[in-house]
Amino acid sequence: MIDFENVSKTYPNGTNALHNVSLHIDKAEFVFIVGASGAGKSTFLKLIMREEVPTSGEITINGNRLSKLKKRHVPYLRRHMGIVFQDFRLIDKMNVFDNVAFAMRAVGENTATVKKRVPYVLDLVGLKDKMKCKPSELSGGEQQRVSLARALVNNPEIIVADEPTGNIDPELSHEIIELLTRINSMGTTVLVVTHEHELVREFNQRVITIDKGEVISDSATMQRVYADAEKPDSDTLIDSTAPAELPVEEPAAAPAAEDVPAAGGAASEDDLSVLWETPEAPQTAEELTDAVAAKPEEIAAVEALPASEEPQEVLTDAVAATPEEIAAIEALIQAEQPLEEKPKEVPPSAEELIADNNFDEITFDSAYNAPESFETEALPVVSKDAEPQTAAADRE
């Protein structure tokens, strides 16, 4: 949008207003130009408006080199700009409507367009009800808004405001900057020269500081510097991603239980065949149980799978376990790491068998392990002459 390339400006009296200024302003950007009195701010704006020409360097606006611009073409350049002056520069004999319409009539707009456009712009700055008032009947803030409306009426691409808040109180200054911010949000480039640093700090926009004719700071430049400093260079990225030592290649491990795919929420025969080929799991039973987060009821139901005659799909649905849980527990069983060891069944003692009259079930082991309180009187009496009738009688 606006480019300054090594621009310097020296007045005939020897005053060096600007010295070797280079900067770029993008389209739709909001820029504050700040600096002390005599720093070169006004000269900066005058060069943009082509009121002054640089002593050296080049200024380009919208692709037009101002050094090549003929004087008769300067008004056409300014039609793309809206100027807001510190002293308002309103025509006292005209009312508010005519002061704003004057800018449109100067560029040859027809009456119908003027009547439609002027009320719209005055409404934008909050002065639609003051159209018939003379400038002398308005406050300082209202006169500044009329000046702003006049700058906006031709829908310029650039708004140049030279100390727009210099003659109004701080509260009205805030309103003017807010209006300029709204205009900027519509796509208009806004340049504001001001010495009110508090106002600049309140609005988070780009700030260019000029001192003794030189640009001593530019917030946009500092942001780019900080952004570049935070970006690591290519060598740093390569060093950070390279491994310290080359990894030692290891033989491919068998797929883990949780990596086996499953469809429909239940393990398929192919999935189970992979599990049967899985080597012994290095984890303990407690680690595997915690890893799959299975409930005790689910684990018990799955442990019953090998002895059950029901299809695995039925049992899987019954316990509502996920495929990963089933796979991990089956791997645990396959690795011969039972979660709990079932108690062995103890055969009934000889005393219990005699008490139940189950003499045929008495074995040598049960008789040998009988308690010391075993009472022989409980055995039936058998005649010595009688032939043995049962295995129990023979053992007796």
C-alpha cells in the first residue's frame, strides 16, 4: 500500500525533517505515528499527500511512484485519501450537510448520490440529527466528527489524520479513535499522527516512532524480530530430532494381545490363533489384570472358557468384555499364569464313609489317613466262619 525507500527531506532553510526513512504499510492496517514536536511527523504525512516531495529516496502508493507523478495528476491521487485535520477546516457559512457534501461535489458526484451518501456517513459518526447546524453551533468533538465524515464520504482507501484529537478533551479523543478503528475494520488503511501516548497504549495497534527525522522504533518490526527469534533454524531442528546413537535392530516380536484386531466386539478364530502363538507374557498376573481393567466376574467367566461347551461368542457377550480384555486374559492363561489357584478336592475320610455306611468306598489311603479317634466298635460284627461277602469285609 505505502512504501518509503530511503526517503530524506531537507527544507530550503536547511532543516533536515526526515533522514533515510524506509518502511512499509500494508492495506487495511492501522498505524500510529508518534514523536515529539519537530520530530518529522507532519512532514511524513505531507509526503504521503504529495504536498511535499522528498529530497532523495522513493515513495510508492498503490503502485504509483510519487517522484514520477505529474502535478496535474496529484488531485487524482488525493481522491483515494481522506484527510482529517487538527483544526477541522470546516466552512463556517455552510451547514454540516453541505460541509460533508462539498467533498463529493468537488470530485463531480451527482446530486442523487450526494443526498444518499451524506446522511449515511453522518449517521456513521453519530451526527445525523445535526445536518442543518452550522459549525459554530457544534462542540469541538462534533466539529472533529464532521471533519471525519467529510474524509469518509468518498469512500477512500487511506485515511490520514493529523492530530485528530489535539483540540478535543480526552473522552472525545477516545471516541474519535474508536470511530477510526471501526472504519479500519471495514478495510480502510488508517494513519494517525498523535502525541498522546496514553491513547496509543490503550489501542493495541502498530506504532511507528519518529525522532529527529529518523524512525527509531516500529512495533511491527519488533514483532517480526521476536517471531524470528522464537523459530529454531534448520540445524537446530536437525540436531534436536537426530538420535544420539543408532538403535540396535532387534528381531520382530510377536503381536501383542491388545494389537490383535477384532470385529463386532468379539474375538474371531483368526484372532485367537494369533494369541495361541504368542510367547510367554513377561508381565505378572496382577499387571495384566490391571492393564485390561477387567472385573473379577469377567475374569472368572473367561477362565471358564476352555472347559465350557458353549461357543466363545456366547460367553464373550455374556461377560460384556472388550476384545482387548479377552485377548490379554487368554494370553495370561496360555502363558500358564493362573490368576487364582483352585483348592484341590479332598476325598472323604474313612470315618465319614463308615458313618454314611459306604463301606465299598473305603480305600487304603482313606483308612491310613483316618484320625486317631477312629472307633472300631462302629464296624459291623462278622462271624469268622462266614465267607467274605464284600470288599469291605475282606479288608477288615
